Amino acid sequence: MKTLEEYLKLPYKIEIIPDADEGGYVISYPELPGCLTCADTLQAAFENAEQAKREWLIAAIESNTNIPEPVSDDSYSGQFKLRIPKSLHHSLSEHAKQEGISMNQYCMYLLSKFDAVR
């Protein structure tokens, strides 16, 4: 297991969500479950976030809890193989032709569009 200082140096992703109801901001570390904080200003929220991460890591180390490490985009190739029914392949191909783009581009558009909705 790494030391606290080693974990603090890792590039954990931060999620910032403006609180529309109460004002201020909520900041969380998605890779550290339950590690979140809030504050009235963005600067205060970032300061609180660093302290929350430190306390979360201390508690995890003391309780011998598994601490996930940040996931790097470098671990993904940007490619995956997908088997689909022939009828769907035909439909996607036809829609791509109608749009004047490759089927690969069309599928990327559809995945991006529906992932953003999520």
C-alpha cells in the first residue's frame, strides 16, 4: 500500500457541480466513493476538496480499505469490436450514407449523442 503522501500526489479526477438550489458548489472525487464536499465559492470548495480527500485517504489507510488509483485515458485504445445483427448493420450503413459520412463516424456520433444524455 502507498503512503498518504503518495496517494495525495496521484491525479484523481474532480467533479464540480454547481448547487442550483442552495448556491455554491459540490466537489467530489468519483474514483474515491463518498469523498465529497461543498462550499459557497469555488475557491473554498477546492480547499475543502483537498482536505476531504486527505481525510478520506487517512480513514481508508487506517481501516485497511482498498484505495482505487486514478484511471488514465492511456489505458484505453479508443477501439472496441462489436458484433451486431445484420439488420442493424444494414440500417446503420444506410443512415450513414444518407448523412454522407462513414458508418464509423455515424456510430461515433450516435454513441456520443446518447452518452451525453446519460
